[in-house]
Amino acid sequence: MKANKNISRLKRARIISQTVFLLIFFFFLMQTEYHGRDIIAYPVKIFLEIDPLILLTTFLASHTITGMLLLSLIIVGITLILGRGFCGWLCPLGTLNDAVGYFKKQKKPKEHTETRLDRYGVKAKYYILVGILIAAVFQIHFVGILDPISLTIRSFALAISPAVNYLTHGIFDFLYSANLGPLSDASDSVHEFLKLHAISFGLPTFHQGSFLGLLFLSILGLNFVRKRFWCRFLCPLGALLGLLSRFSLLNHKVNNEECNDCGLCLVTCAGGARPHQEAEWMGAECVLCMSCESVCPLQVVSYRFGKPEPEKRRTNLKRRYLIGAGATGLAALALFRLNPVRARGNALLIRPPGSVEEEEFLRRCIKCGECMKVCITNGLQPTFMQAGFEGIWSPVLVPRIGYCEFNCTLCGQVCPTDAIEQLELEEKKKRKIGLAFIDVNRCLPYAFKMNCIVCEEHCPTSPKAILFEHEMIETEEGEMELKRPVVDPEVCIGCGICETKCPTGEKAAVYISSIGEDRSEKNRLLL
């Protein structure tokens, strides 16, 4: 009875831990936003900084280590003691998978049969990990596409959170317009509180947001095929921690002589670790959910600290598949580099201020979406193929959607790998990320002889980067002074506010090119 109570407490502790860390994750996600000051007061990127896979691949790809990423060594230490406790107790995606998997109908023990997917599919994540690491060695850094922390943050930042914002604003707009008396008055106060603490003031939207949202929901939906499908078969971070857990001090024990082979531990195991027999045990797949211990009616399953037993944690990877995974990583190297963007550049590929040179940027950026979520104007958007497949979902400034706010340095504050360096505000104001050009075929003073001062009026630099050429012209109403805007390339920093504010419809008469950006010695305007 005492053992049962201890097990129950341990399981309860795991659920509490998962809940607490998931709430912390969401809290930090909500704080990754402008709150009236040019400072992020909370460690909003901490989940990325404790990710050992990001540390390893960033080092392999860029040969640099951001100081805070060394926090991930704490997770390495925990894994060497307890095994894959991070997956079962801390990981936000693992917790979400558990929450969705709760609604999957559980098979009866007698109906449980191990399929080829269960037996061989668990190896897939290790081959994915090998491919990612080989690619990183040759400076292709696409770990963020599959890393669970980066994937979860990107999915919520660019898809789920905007959808929730849209729905929330819609509900409160309806309550306001319905004029329901006291209910509408109360809803206004609640709405103001939520805008300050939980939801965005505006309605941010992102390119590919619908696709990213559906992709994430599909990952959660796979739990109806197998509980923790992502964790079992696809997660590269889980694979890395699984390899490390071979040397953990916490060992799984089964008293085979007293076991009645009821199968309860098999159907409740979250990782597919085969806990019913010592000979079948796959410790590298155990996420420390403790379900096998809690459901065992005879209490013959237990965990004990002792000498590591790596032979019971092996995954038996096939050499030819490992070679194939490595070859896939090398093939990615060739295929991803075969694009004209890499050879010639892309004038519309405008990176945030503080971004390192493009080659180095691609070696560091993990496509987590933090910089895009924190962008005040919604101007930072995920790329598709503007930077080639190698740069998919990395940030690009789209000035027609939003400009780079002159008094903002938030994107550099939230970048976990220093792909965007954190700049002091005065230094940021001087960084050139591009150059403005006037399209004389659309600009009102040039094409239609109508005065318009919007671009010059909004230009934030001092002195102004947009000036006027004055010309006296004859009109039907008589002589008038025409002001034609021109750009001073020495002063323009390419912030894009002129393009954002230009009143000429869907296509602006002034546009920003990455030409002249400070981070590149080659991307220059030849005068």
C-alpha cells in the first residue's frame, strides 16, 4: 500500500511538473511582445537555450556558442542521471502530445499487438538526428524545422496565437456591437485587460500561417495513431537524449518471476519502451512517465539508481540506414545550395537590423519565430523560398506589411543564437538594412504631377533620408511648385516606413531593396 502511495505521488508530481512548465512556456510566449518599452523583461527564450540539440547543431554549423545556450548542459546532466526526464516532465510539445493522447481510446491489454511501426519506427528519429548532424557539420542548419521547442514556438507564434487573437477580438467586437448593456460594459474591461497581458493589441498575420498551423495540428493529431507519435518516431531531440540516457544512473527493473504478463504496462507506456520484460526493455525510449510502475497490479516494475546498464538501452540501429541518413544529409547540402539566391542574392531579402552576414545568418538561424512574434509592426515575416530551402521560415522584412520601428531593438533581444545580434538603440538607428528606391511610374509627383509628402513626412532619420526636388510647373489652374521626392543613399537605413505608408494602393511607389546593407561587403549599389 505504501508503494502504491509513493507511485501515485510520483505520477502526480510529473503531471504537476508538466502543467507548470507548460504554463511557464505559454507565459513567456505571451511576454514575447512589445509592452510599451523597448525591453523584454522576462527570459522568454529560455526553452530554446536549454535545448541541447540547438547547442550542438549551432556549434557544428557556425562554430560558435552563444553563452546562454550553455544552459542546455543542465539538461544533459539531468539526462545522464535520470534518463529522458526532459521529454516526460518538461518538454511543452511532449505535454501537449500527452494531453491530446489522453483522448485516444486505450486498447485492452489482450488486444495489444506490437506492429512493425512500433518495433522499427522508433529508429526513424535516430536516422533523422544523424542526417541533421551531418548536414550541420557541412554548415546546413535546418534543425529548427524539426526541433520540438523551435517547432512549438514557431507554430504558436506564427499560427496558433494569431488565430486565438483573431477569435478573441472577434468575440469582444461582437459583444461590443451587440450592445448587451452590463455584459458589453464588462466585456470592454476584460478586453482591455487581455490586450495588456495576454493578447496582441492588433491582429498580426503571417505568410504561411495557415499551413504552419495545420502542420502543427497534424502533429498533435498523430497521437490518435499512437500516443506521443512525434516523440516515439520523429523527434530528433528525443533521439539525442535517448542516446545520452544509455548512461543514466536510473535503471528500470522487472521481477520476471512474479510478473503475470497482464500487459497493462505495455498499453500505458508513453514511449514504447517495452517495460514488461527485462530482455525487451528499450531504455532509450523511456520518457520517465512512470506509467508502467503505477499500473502494475503486482508492483513488479520499479526504477532504481545504480550502475548504468547501456546494453539494456540500445536501439540496434542498422549500419546501412545510418550511412543512408548521413548520405541524405550530404545530399541536402548539394540540393539546398543549388539555388540562384545563393549565387546572386535577393534584393527583397531584407533581414532585421543586427543580422549577421547572410551565410553566417543561415548557419545560426533556427527558424524559431521569436523575432517575428516580437516585431511591433508585423513587418517580419517567415520566408518561403526567398533564401532558398536552406533559409525557409527565417525572418524577412516585408515593408508593405510593416516597417522596422526606428526605436525598437526587440528582435535582437529574443534571438537565442545571435543570428540577430542585440544592439544598443543608438547603434541600431545607424544600421543600414537596405535602401529605398522611388518608382517614378507610380509616384504621384512624378507620374501625375500631384504633390505628396507622405514618405518624407514619415522618414525617421535625422537628417531626412528622403528629400524634395522643387520645380515650378504650369497647370490648368496656373503655376505651382511640385515637390519630387529623392532618396539620399548615404542617410537612408532601409527601415521601410516610406513603403509601408505610401498611399498608392497595393503596390507602393517607393520600395526597399537589401542593396547597401551594412552586413554585406558585396551587396552594394554601384554608383
